[in-house]
Amino acid sequence: MRCSGCGHIIEVEGKPDKKVVCPKCQSVVLEIGADSKAETLQYPKAQEKKERPIKNLGEYEIIEELSRGAMGIIYKARQKGLERIVALKVLLGGEHASEEQIARFLREARAVAQLSHPAIVPVYDVGYADGCHFFTMELIKGESLDKILAERKRLPVEEALNIIEQVAVGIAHAHKNGIIHRDIKPANILIAEDGRVFVTDFGLAKEVRAEKAFTRSGVTIGTPHYMSPEQAKGKSKDVDGRSDVYSLGAVLYEMLTGRVPFDGETAFEVVLKVVSEEPPPPRKFNLRIPKDVQTIILKAMQKLPKWRYQTVEEFIADINRYRRGEPIEARPLSIFYLFWRRLCRRKEVVAAIVVLLAFSVAIGTYSYFAERKRIQEEEKRRSEIEEAHKKREELTKSLEQMEKQQERWRKVFSSKFTDEVLKKEWGIQGGNFRAQDDVLLVNAKGMSGIYLAKSVSVNIRSEFDFIIDEQKGGSLGVAISINNEDLSAGYVLKLSTTSVELLKEGRARRSVPLSIEPYRVYHLKVLRDGDTLSAFLDEQEVLYYEDLSPLSGKGEWYFALLGENVVARIANLIVEEDVVPVRASPLILADRLLLEGKYNAAQEAYEQIIRSASDERILASALYGLGLCCRRLNKTDESLSTFRNLAKGYPETNYGQKALMQIALHYFERGDFNKFKEFVEKNDLSSYLDTIASEAPVSALKRYMENEFAVIERSASLEEKESRLRRVVIFANKIPERERDRDKIATARIWLAEILSKKGDVKEAVRQLRSVVNEMPQLSGEAMKAHFEIAMTMMSGGDSEGAIAMFEEWLRTYERSKVEALFVEEVVVRGQVVRKTKMDEKAWRFVREFAIMRKEAQQHLLRLYSDAGRYGDALSMTYAMEEEQDLLVFNVRPAALKMEAQSSLLYLGLWRGVLLLITGDSDGAKTQFARLAEEAFALRRLLVSLTPVEESEKKQHQALLAQADAVELMNALLSFKMNNANDRKNIARLIRSRSLFGAETDTIADALSAKELPPTLPASVSKNNDLYLILISKILEQNEDTQGARSLLLQIKGDDALPMLKYLAKAKRH
């Protein structure tokens, strides 16, 4: 190996004990005890520098540290000039960093700056300030793939393929721009909250067009688990795009198996395995991995670059072939190859085989001449037979030539948009569609569309460029319809600025969050191929849908462009339909018959294939097609039998998985929901529930909702409730909006959020609640409660800052005037404006919940402000709350309301009194508690007049009395002096009359009434111990024992009677 410091070549035999040290410059070249998961050292380390906390860097304000690696620290920062939040990466070592480290750091920034792609995090700025090199990037909200794998171990096949494809598309873009990443690994892959995938950390990136003088042979670059053999050998000159292909294969390997291809105790062991050993087949660790996917992975991870996919595009293409159910180009490794690879590691065995072969050749020479004569005679007879087939072969070659010349896809439209083209080739349904400068201008109010007058095939693909100029809650879309009079009678893909949505026969089937900016050019591709429909935005797949009941029919299909409340421009449209090959395989013909709705003919064709075919994929595909035919022909038993045989015989294929989904769908459709639940759990179909729910009949979905709610209400198990609620949420969203019971869906999400919050999954709980807020009318009971619960969940999860912001937002959104306006209308009676209420039971429930939540929101803000030291805000809140004591808008149960109002005044008074003490206004506090004592007396009289019946009412009465006791004692302690005997008697009289301290009341009252205080009092009391601690601290304070008084106050825990007692200690310290 070569020293990375001075370039000296070092010879190493076997495995070193601990580390390799360069004999020339004495620098450590390789440390054997290093963590095998650490990045391999590629440059000498920068000089160590004592870190100092960074608060500002140039125009950037540091908010918090996000992560740190071998080269730099990434911070969350605010760019002051633009007021935007960014990710700021700072080079470790600062001004002491080596030249090579600075060069690598700047190379990363330069490499990413050259690239503009949805899958690559963009660079905003590069700079140097306060001795630090830095650059800024877009801040992605999400998690790195390595953290996701650490939590989930491995991912479902479809999810893993979707992630690796998005990564590969981004890497392919980098390759086109001459950049090789060289360090693709899970830690450098980010999964955003909206599902988008990003590639990061181009710190090891290599420019293909760079001069040879910049290449450092002999230096190992990359991370051992994911680096290619040529990287592991330090052959930098051999590193090209195929090295990234290897790393992509290694990452896909880990996502599907939950383990890395090669592991070892040290980085050195891993590197040796990468160079010399074959990776274990992924299916050895996960039998659910389809054989074709395993083949793709192993081809990508071939030792020699020439045996891998030669480009990332080839890798992507094979993945897409698998997902479409087509044969992949990669082939499994032969037994001979694997055998030979093992032998190559044992030279003595190879030598023996060579000798054996030489001996075999000598023996075989004699046999050759004996056989030659017999072969010549057989050849003569065979030539006669071949002559008879000559004409047939010529015809076959002719057909093959025709087939090669014929592409699968045939263009239907590729013209520029002109007025003449629109008039001749297109039909318009409403809206304003016109041509200008070869561009289609769309100005749609409501739903409108434009369709190709010429019908197309059942399978179709299209692509075009578009710009959304203005969007008012609308969308731009593509339709593949079986009816040109009703363009929604088929598949419709809708693009809005926030999502991409697929509808089938007017019903939403799949929705994916997406961000589309106005006035920016995008390129969209849409493909319908059999039972799959996919969409690509700027070459990145944004939607993939596998249809368990693909649309079919004998009618004509039409391609259309749709617009709804949108102003947009469309250009460079290409529409293509698939063509049946001249010599189509029986499977292609059977699939076409199925899609054309000729089910009997398709059934016969599939049965013929099953009887004659031997290829596993063809058999599985034919069985699945046969099951679909029987399902369409209402041959339920035959359909189920076929799907069961398919799932049992070919479990690792995509068709076997789809067969399981078909069986689950059958149970669901017939309303056997318990059987459905058992089948889903037994066959691990939870990740496919969305696909199953998309094809379930609406009537079954409604029955399922009713059934699940009944079970959930009876269930005592949180796990059972969570499992069922998750399914309810998924299935409920598949019911058309006009038929949804939105109140029930919102309730399910709120229940689920409560369970998730208890389990500590705050992030998912908040996501569920936000869905309710976004989907329900703002001033609805469900949205109000969900909005409130978001703040509560944040508070319980420790996010005080977020909880404060959310409570403040809730109070602004749900103001009294807005709520009152919902149920009050002004009418003119005899020339006078009269306010009339529209109250029913539901309205009263809403008002009641609103009043309680608003009061609680204010109380929580009071606590949160105080915890954050924002005493001024807390004090202001007490005055605002006092002004809202008549929050319950309508006079219902007046006695109860009066009691509640006075209770609130008492509660607020306690807080305000303590806040005044904390802020140093002791006179204000004394006045406040004197006024509160009068309120407490009034409340006590009211409580005497009411007779509680329910247990909850009794507890409420007890809590209110405790508050009144607390107020009266606090007032007495602030008004009287403990060194005055008469004052002490007054306090003792109050304690005795209220029986404040339970069994110890009389003892304490007697002690206070004595001329001299006794040297000792009870250490604790059975009732109101916090109040008792305040009393004792007051006595110690009068005796000038401030340390003892403070010690007692610090023991106060706070309770319902004294919600602010824990702040009294702060007041004493102030």
C-alpha cells in the first residue's frame, strides 16, 4: 500500500497486528483496530484544535447542531438577510485544517453546485468567515437511511426499490455531469418527511474530466462496507461510474437483508473480504426477496467492473423491468463461475486440476478419431432433414427481422401545438385551450379537458413539459379514459402544487405529497402498462400504483389533458401506444385479451400457457392472469384456488405477493373482517393495506368502518386499538369524499394520536392530528380538538417552544367572536336588530368543548410562559383570562357556570399573586391575596348551596375548597406577623375552622395560640402538606432563619390547590 502522507510504498504481508506505520514519515497509514463502519482515512488528519461554540458565522446565525462527521459539522442556521433556514456545513479544524482537507471540502461544494436535480441537495452559498470554511445547503426535514435501517432493520421490497431508484437517478445525473460520488452509503441518503429521497456528501466526489495529476493511486477512498473492490485496492484510476453502481447494489443489499454484504471486527477485515470474497446471496437472509431482485443486486456487486451494469441507467432499467413484470437482463451467476471463484483462492487445487485436464486431453485424443467417422455419417443424414426445414427457417428469420425493426411503442402524437392541429386532432370539453407559439395554453375554470380524437391502445405512455402559472386550489392532469364524453371514466393523474393524486373511475386511489413551484418548467412522464401506472417528474418517480383490478374493456381508449382552476402551459407533448409484436408470445397475447375484456378467450390462453410453460416467471404471470379472468367472470372459487396455488408455489415472486393481496381483498369484500385481519397479519401484508383498500368496494369500506369502531370501543388493549385504528385511517381515506363520514375519520385519527402520544411517538401523533386540521372545516369540533391536541402532544413530548406557538395559534384561530358567530344571527324585528341563537345539542356540545379548551389553553400557556421565565407574558395572560370569565356564550346551567367562573377567578388569582411575588411586587401580591380572600369566601358560600351527586362533582367540590383554603391562608400569612401573638391566634383560628392539616390541625393550632412558639412542630401533616411547609417557612423567616425557610420551600411539590407553589421558591430567591 502507499502512504497517504509522503507517497512511500509500504509492503505488508498477511494481516498486521495493530496498525501500519510509514517507515519514512512515521505517519499512521492504516489502524487495524478502527471501527469497521468508519470511513476509511483518505487524507492526513487536520491538526487538533480546541472547539469553541459557534453562535454566528458571517451572515448566518447558528440555531443548533444537527450532526457531525469526519470532515465537518452540520448546523441548522438562519440566513439573516433572507430570513431563511438552511443547513450550514463547517469544516472541522477551522484555520488549522490541512490543505487537502480544505481542497476536499471545497470540492464537495463545487461538485454539488454543478448539479441541479430533485434528488441532490442544492448548495446555496460557499464562504469563509471567522477562520472557518463553510457552505450552505437546503435544510431537508427527515432522517438519514442509516437511522431508518437502525430502527426498522430492513424494508419491504417495493419501498427499498423506490428509494434506491431515486438515489440512482440522482447519481446518474451526477455521472452525466462528470461527477463520481465514490461514497454512496445509507448515512449519505436522506429520506424527507414527504417521501422524497436525497443524496448528500459529495466530499469524496471525483471529477471524471480532472487531470491525471490529481489522482492519488494507492489511497483507499470510501466507506469499507459499501466501497467497490477497486476502491478497496486503492486503484483510484480504475474508479468510475461502475464503482457507484457497486455501492448502489450494496445499499440495496442492506435495505432488503438488514445487514451489510461484508462484515468484520475491523475496517481491514472488511476491506479484505470486499476484495477477495463473494457476497452471500441476499435470499439467504430474507426469503421474501424475489430471485430477480437478488440477481440485480449480485450483478451490481460483481468484483470486476466489466461484469457489472456498465452505467447507472442500466441498473435503473433492470429495476424497472422487474417492477413491470418483464424479464430482466441480468442473469444469475453460474455454478461454474462460483466454483471457479472458490478455487482461485486455493492455488494448490487449481494446479491439480490443470494436471488432471492435461491427462484427460491425452486420453480423449484417441476417442476423437473413432467418433469422427460415425459423426460424418450422421451429418449426412441430418443434412437431408435440415433441407426440409430450410424454407421454414428462412421465413422465421424474415419474421425476426421484422420484429427487430418494430418498436414496442408507436407514436400517436408528437406535433407542435397550433390552431390547425387543435382543430383537426383534438376534441375540447369546456375550458379555454388555445395554441400560441407551439405551446398549449390552458386557462381552466372548473374541470375541463382536451382529448386526442384518435383512440389509442390500452397501454399508453406520454411525456411533456409544463409550467403552472397560476393555481387556485386546482390541478393539471392526464387522463387515460375509456370514454371521450366522460374523461374521468378511467385513470386520471392530477398534479397540484402540493401533491400528485391518482384517480380511477372518479375515485382517489393514491396520493403522494409533492412540491411544484409556479413559473418553473417541469417534465412529466406518465405510463400505463397492464396493471401498473407510474408517473415521473423530472426523471424521478413520484407515483407508482399496482392495480389489483386493472381497467379493461372492449371499447376505445382515449388520451386527454385536464385542467381544473389552473392557468398553465404545455409543450413538447409525445403520446405513444403499445403495439403487439408480429410474433407475440402467448403470454403477451393472453394479457392483451384480458385488458380488452375478452375474459373467456384470455382464460383459455392462460390455461394453455400453464400446461406448456416451464419458466417460473411466465408460469407465475399466467396463473395471476388466470385468477383475474376467473374473478371477472365471477368464478369466485376457481379464482381463489388459483391465487392460493400461485401464492404457495411462487411465494418469492411479485405475482405471489399480489395473489396474497387478491385473497385478502376477497375476504374484505365479503365482509369477513376478522378473517381479513388474521390473513393480513399471518402473511405480513400490512405494508400493502393501501393497495388493497384502494380496490375495495365503497360499501365494504363503510361496513368495515362501522365494524372497527364497534370493536375499538370495546377493546381494552392499546396495541389492539392502535392496530385497528391504523387500518381504519388507511381504509377510510379510500372512501370518496362526498360519501365519507369525515367526523368518524377525524375521531379515529384523534384516538390514534392519543395512543401514539402515550407511546412517545410524538412525531407520528402530530402528523395524524395535522391531517384532521387540514381535512376538516376550520371551525369544526374535530379540527378544533385536533389543533388543541397538537399543542398538548408537543407539550407532553417536551417541545415547550412548539407548544407555546401552537397554543397561541389555537387562541387566535378560535376566538370567542368567531365561535359566537357560528350560532348567532342578527335579524331585524320591528326595525330593531335582534340577535338570535341557533342552538341544538351538537351546537351546545361544541360551545362547551370550546370554552373548556380555551380555558385549558390559557392555563397551559400560563404554565409554559412561567417555565420559560416569561413572567410578563404570564401576568398578561391572567388579565386576559379574567376578562373572559363569561366565555360560555349562552346561559345554560347558570349555577354551574357561576361556580366555574368563580373557580376560574380564584385559580387566576393564585397565579397572579405568585407572579407578582416573583416579579418583586410584594405590595401588589398582598393586595391580590386580600381580594382573593373575598372571592374564596363567596365561592365557599356557593359550594354550600350545591349538593354534588356524581363522584366527579364531589372531587371538583373538594378541589375548589382546597383552593379557597390556600387563598385564605396565603392572605393571612402576608397580612399577619408570626412574632405577634394576636396575629398567630388569628392564623390558628383559621387553621382550626378549616381543619387545614387533618389529624394534626389541633396540635398546630394550639402551638400557634401559645404565648411562645414551641421549639419543634410536627415534621409533616396528613393534609395540605405544601401549605404546612409554607407556614413553617414563614415562622423560620420571622426568626431570621432564611436558609431554613428556603430549604423548606424547595421541598414544595405543588398540587391542585396550589398550582403555582413551585414558583414560591423562585420568589424567595428573587
